[in-house]
Amino acid sequence: MREHDTVTVKVDVPGDGLRAGDVGAVVHCYVDRDVYEVEVLDEQGHSRGVVTLRGDQLLRLNLASLVA
């Protein structure tokens, strides 16, 4: 994953108030680690906050395929 990628959370993360299917954008990638800072958005596109998640908790979305 890279900065600015759109991602979805694959699993519930109760400690951060996240549920599988929540959507956000990668805002920081840690060098040499599979860990990312993700800004999570609500249904209206407003920020719910930034959380630290592992790569195995995220799925990168290909939004171009959704617009076709």
C-alpha cells in the first residue's frame, strides 16, 4: 500500500471503534513495516479520526473498477 490509497478495514477493531467495511485513506506508511496510519471516514466522507493499522487488517480498494 501507498500513501493516498483508499482502503477498507477487513476486520472489526473494537479498540479503535472500527468495524469491518469501514473505509479510509492511507495517510502514512511506516518504512520497513507493514503498518499504516489511516484516516477513517464516515458515510458522508467526514473524518472519524486517524488510526494505526497493520497491513493484514486492510484491503486496498480499486475505485476505478467501481466507477466503470
